[in-house]
Amino acid sequence: MILFYYLVFPGFLATFILGGIASWIERKLTARIQARVGPPFLQPFYDIRKLFIKEVTIPENSVRSIFMASPIISFASVSIVATIVGLNLVNPNYSFNGDLIVCVYLLLIPSLCLILGSGAAGNPLSSIGASREMKLVLSYELAFWTCLAVPMIKTNEIRLISLMEFQAQNGAIASSLSGIIAFIITIICMQAKLGKVPFDIPEAETELAGGAYIEYSGPLLGFFKITQYMMLVILPVFLLQIFWGPINSWVSILKYLVLLVVIILLENTNPRLKIKQAVKTLWFGLFPVAVVSIILAVLGL
Amino acid sequence: MNKGKILSRSIWVFHFCSGSCNNCDIEILDALTPRFDLERFGIKLVGSIKHADCMLVTGMINKKGATRLKFLYDIAPKPLAVVAIGACACSGGIFEPSYYTYGPVDKIIPVDAYIPGCPARPEALIDGIVKVVKKLST
């Protein structure tokens, strides 16, 4: 049963399909903003299908095992988060104490795998990508964790299902002052976690030619792509559960779409930051605000 | 389903320029702009040859470019389609008698499609890529 949950319904397959649709919405909306027609509906799946028939090339001077393993590990860990987050909505019996913290840790693993994999690739551009990703992780994780402390303080719980129950009784956490500040900051951090435009510094298509992904080809790149698609579903739903609950009606799909459109608009209206600017914004701009929101939460606002 | 058919639904192109006057390169970028919008067909410009399914080569190939072109072709994951764009890449163009020409492209690597023109128009580019797609799917 657990295997079914992991592989099919809330886990890998369902999230992958939803992620493909979300990715199509993202590409289509981007195209419409730029007055283009945009790709057909099944385009994300065509891309994945194509990547899985391509040849795998492994650079001569790479560390073979790490290079090959890291896409698969990142994909597997994201599937676990999908299962945990999804089961909270489908079958709450499986929830356990502290799953919020487990989820945040598992969501960090794709970034770590990207650092490891691109560092092992033996390509200078890919190493620059790895070092940028490392700095980016260091800078956004601080603000992200600080903001996640706000709902924990407000509810005294570290269990997603209890957070949602609390919000069903008392209204969404984001409706309080500290909650809304923390929610906005986590949305910005989510942009960095997804590697979307103001923070796509490690990928940097135009200057690093794909950066951290430069040496990946075929199925290995496909696993990274699947990870990205799934993250596009999991992260917003995870944040909705924490900040903008409860998720039990059809209205929640609307909430998810609102969050997705916010991501897309942020992506299309911002230039890429330099890594220095990103660290500066996240540490010295957003982190103090996040601390203020914690203080407000302790005061009960 | 054969490989070509799967490939033809999502072609990621990589752009290689050796000794071109940059006109063909501008036309390639033109084809990706809102007016022509190649993303309708799933065609996307990528920065790394490792992600690419199709290599667009422009310019008469010079001495330095020839070795790099050969190297890029060798490390690229197959199947890979090669398209020569512009008069120089197809036949050498006005640089054909030059002492520094190591081209045209088909002297160095196998080419799937030739798109002539100086520079090749975006319409011609789209037509050429459609023909590559047809060739791949048979």
C-alpha cells in the first residue's frame, strides 16, 4: 500500500502529471505575456519522453558514480515529499509528528544533489553553477526556516495535519499580520528554491549556458526535469498547507493557481540578480523582516 | 513508435557559429521571437550541446572552428540532426576561395539539411526545420 502511495497516487505519478500541467500553464502564460502562441498542451511530456530516448554522455573527467546518482536521488526524495504532502490531503491516518520538518529537509535534497552532481561533472561552467547554487541555498534557507517558525509558534505544532486543523478553526495563518509577512517572504524563497527567474543564477542560460545542468544529457537531465516539474506542484501546496489552509474544498485549487500565477508573474517581470545581490537581499533585506514577523508572532499578532 | 517521431515533437536546438558575418545568427534569433514563435512546435534554444537534438551551424568554417565543430559533434548525445544555415555554411559562399576556409560544413561532419540564403530568412529556417522533422520521423 505504501508503495502504491509512493509510486502512483499522491506520490510520483500523480504529482508528475500535475507538474507537467503546471509547467505547461507556466510556459503558455509566459508565451501569452510575450504575445506569442506558446507550446501545445502535452509539450512538457513530449520533452520528457524525448529525453528518455536520448543517449547518456558522461564526461571523461567526471566522478561517474556521483554524477549518475544525484539526479535519481533528487527525484526520489522529491517523490517522498510528494507522498507526505499528498497523504495529508487524502488519508490523514498516515501523518506523523514532525512531518513539516522532514518535508523541509527533503525539499533541500534536490539542491544538494544539484551541487554534488554539477560539482562532479568536471566542467568549469558547471562548477561555477555549483558554487552559485551553494551560495543561493545558504542565503534562502535562513529566511525560509525563520518564516516557517511563525506557524509553529502560532499553533505550537510541527505536524502538517494539526496546522490545517488549527486553520480550519481559527482561519488561515496568513490572515494575521505576522503570518502574511512570513507568507510573502516564503513565496520569494520559493522562487529561489524552484530556480525561477530572479534567482535562476546557478542555471543562467545566457551566461553559463545551462550552468549546473550543462553536462547532463538524456535520461539524467530528464530526472532533473521531472524533479523541477514536481517541485512546481509540491512547494506551493506545501506552503498552502502551512500558511493558507485549510485545504479541503475545490477553492483550494483556485488558491494553488493564484500562487502559480504569482510565481509566473515574478518570473516574467524580473531580471536575473547577481549572486552577490541575491545573498544581500535574502540575508540583509528579507531575514530581518522575517525576524520581525517571529517577534510579532510571539506577541500574538 | 520510432525514435524520430518522438524526437520530432520536441527539438532543442543548439547554435554554432564559426566565421559567420552574424547575419544568419540574427535570423536564427529572429525565428524564436514572437513574430515567428518556434515554441509552437516545441523548438527551444538551449545553451549546451549536451541538451541539444539539432545543431544549427552558420558561417564558413575556419581553421579554429573546424576542430571545435568536430569535437562538439563527437560529444553530443545522439540522435543529433545537423543543419547548415546560410550560403557560407552550405557551400562556402564568397569565402570559398579564401585560404582560411576549412568548410563547408559537410566536409567536416554529416549534414541533414541545407538552408541556403544570404542570410537565410526565418521563413526559410522554419521550412528547413520542418523538413528535418519530416526526415527524422520517417
